[in-house]
Amino acid sequence: MCGVFGIFNHPEASNLTYLGLHALQHRGQESAGVVSNVEGTLHGVRAMGQVRKIFTREALAQLPGPLAIGHVRYTTAGGSLVKNIQPLWAQYRGRSVAIAHNGNLVNEEVLREELEGEGAIFTSFSDTEVILQLMARSHQGDFRDQLADALGRVQGAYSMVLTTADELIAVRDPHGFRPLVLGRLTGSPDTYVVASETSAFDLIEAERIRDIEPGEILTISKRGMSSSFVPKAPRRSCVFEYVYFARPDSVLDGKSVYEARIAMGEQLAAEHAVEADVVIPVPDSGVVAALGYSHASGIPFQMGLIRNHYVGRTFIEPSDSIRHFGVRLKLNAVPQVLKGKRVVVVDDSIVRGTTSRKIVKLLRQAGATEVHVRISSPPVNGPCHYGIDTPTRAELVASTQSVEEIAKSIEADSLGYLGAERLLAAVRAPDAPGKNFCDACFTGDYPVPREPPRPGRKQLRLIEV
Ligand code: AMP
């Protein structure tokens, strides 16, 4: 769960990268960084926190040059430490390189151990550093060949942007797990941009050209654009991007996330119809699917839950006497919508099951006579190995409980999940039949096995505050 952005050939490259990262902030709020490039010399600002806090006018003034890459981070591998903030950067064989990565490598530990055995020094816990180390050790002469060499060794998910010398490079793993899209600034045909999602393009008025192909290494420089490819593998784009993670105003691999979510809601209504008076979403994640459910079922859509957008990560409870306000910090019910009503409440997913339980309770307290929970994806019963932050299998409620048991434990009158086939039908682009998606978190069908964890491996102890 991270976002990446890159821009080539613009006098305000770092300012536009800042804006691009702002539009990708939903992909990671823990840390952010921008590295700009002036004729091969890299300038970087990287810090913990959100984009708007880090990139003040003064910070952006430290980032000159016509080329920049950026990253927003949500920790999935390596832990939440200053040393892991991206873009990572390094110098080897007389050239500087910076890299920003979205996705998780599944053979990182094995490679790290091997590299350490050869004398490599690691300065972060990030799996991305393994790629830099492999590049530095490659016997290939050309930078792009060194990168291809390194990519030949790593397995798993990577959508990345790199910069070195006068080049911007965009790379997507051969399965295409995580999204990555190429665009061009409107009215500035020689300014190219690369981003995790098209939402970043809209803000800076760029138009989408195409998605980076799975397995593609795209190099953009003054000499033009050229592509090479790592060996092919079956396409497996992440279906959970459409379900939850991506912004609904983005287009991923040619498919609108908004339209996919509407279709999920419509399919959900067809699969799990119920007599009810009102359809309400869990904001914001369930809003678009709830619209689809309402449209297909003919049951009116209302906002029965209101979200407070200013909830921080931690909250000091004022005193012991005010208890049980937990979920109300984020969501409050509207009795005028709910009182005396049979309610269908739509959310995108159930992970641990705690949110749904609290919501059902909240709706009943506000006067709902029946609460029917509808989920626009199948039960999440396995962790993601490719970059979505999911808890361990044991914590996933659907890994140990049946749908009936979950319905009982969240105290819903009924519970309906969207079936895996219907989900795939909702996200499939019309011109791309076949499976094409990774749905391992729902089906257990993992396209790339994860190397088992290495017990007893000594961890680095480097804590920077
Ligand atoms: P839970 O209470 O653990 O069942 O969480 C379910 C809620 O978390 C749903 O409203 C989802 O929108 C949201 N959600 C789903 N996947 C994730 C994720 N990987 N990280 C954070 N929130 C998520």
C-alpha cells in the first residue's frame, strides 16, 4: 500500500510531484518523499507524515530540476522507520539512482541473506533496497541491463519509478499486480508523467496515454521513449484495488474504478436481494457500491452514516466516564434516515469484523428495525503477499468462521457477500476476457508463492527518530 509518481521534463517537476502525491495520499499516509534530478545530481526531501505537512514551500525549494520522482508510504514490509522512507537513493559505479516502489517482494529475505553473505551492507529494512543492491552487483554494463538483471532475481509485486542520469524509468512486474499508468501533461507534449493512479493526473491536468504493461521497463529521456521487457508471466492485477484501495475517480488498466464499484453493487443486489426501506453506505468505502445496489434493487439510497474526516490515528480518551464512543469518532448515525426502517448497509469488505459489528449496533441504536449487511467482495480469508496491508490469517474473521457465524457475531439480520465470479465480472474490462486478476485474498489462489520466513534471522538494530 504505497503510491508512486514520476515526472520528466518540466521546470516545476518537484511542485507537480507534490501535487501528484497529494492525489495519491490515500495509498499511504505514514511517510512521503520526493527526489529531484539535476543532470544526474539528486536532491531529496523525505520525512514521516503526510504530504501537505512535509512539502512546505521551503522544502520544495530544495528540490530543483526538470525530473522528479515521489512516494507515499503505508508500511507493509520493513516496519515504520525513518530509514525506510522512499524514494530510496544510492550511488554506485559513479552514478546516483533513486527508486520508489509500490508492492511487496516475496523472496526478499532469501536475497537479503545471500547479499549479506557476499558483504552487502543494508541501511534499511525495505525490500526495495534489495533491488538496488542487486543492481550494484550486476555484471551488465548498461544501467537498464543492470536493472533487468536485478528484476530477474526478485519475485513478487513491484510497480516502480526510478531516476538516474537524465532518465525517468517506470517498471511493472510481469504479473502487473499493482497499477502504474503513463500520461502526458495537457498542452505540454514533451512532459511525461507516471503514477500509481490516474487521480494524480487529473490534479495536474495530465492525460492518460496508457498503462505500463506488466513486465515493461519504460525509459524516458531526451533521446525519446523506449521499452524492454522482463520474461512474461500471466497477468494478475490486484482485484482489491477496485474493491477498496484505489480512488473511485481513477482508471486502472483501462477500467474505471467507479464503474467497477457500481457493477459490484448491482451484482450484489442480484445475488443477495432483500426487502428493505433504505440502502445506506458505510462511508467512504461503501458509497459507490451502495449506489449500485440501490439502483439495481430500486430501494432508495440515503446517507444514514456520516463520517468525520478529521479522525487522527490516535485519540486520547477524555475520561473513563465517556466510554464506548469508539466507532462514533469516525461514524455517526442519522436517526432521521434510520428510525423504524429496514436497512441495507453496504461496505466493501470485512477484515477482522470489528467495524461491521459496531456499525450494526449503531444503526439499531438509531432506530433501525432490521439491519442487512451487504459486502461488495467475497470473504477475505487470506493475507496479501503483494502489497496490501492485511492482518495475519488468524485475525481474518472469514478464515475461521462461516458466513452464518459471522452474521451472528456481528448481530446482523442477514449478511451477504459478493461471489468471486460476480466480482470478476464487475471488474473485467470488456476487451480483456479471462481471469487476469489476483484474487488470492478471497480464493487462496496465490500467483507467486511466498518464500517461508527465515526463523532466527538477526534483525538490524538501527533506530532513527
Ligand atoms: P474490519 O473492522 O477489520 O472488518 O475492517 C473492515 C473495514 O476496513 C472496511 O470498512 C474496509 O473498508 C476497511 N478495509 C479493508 N481493507 C483494508 C485495509 N487493507 N486497510 C485498512 N482498511 C481496510
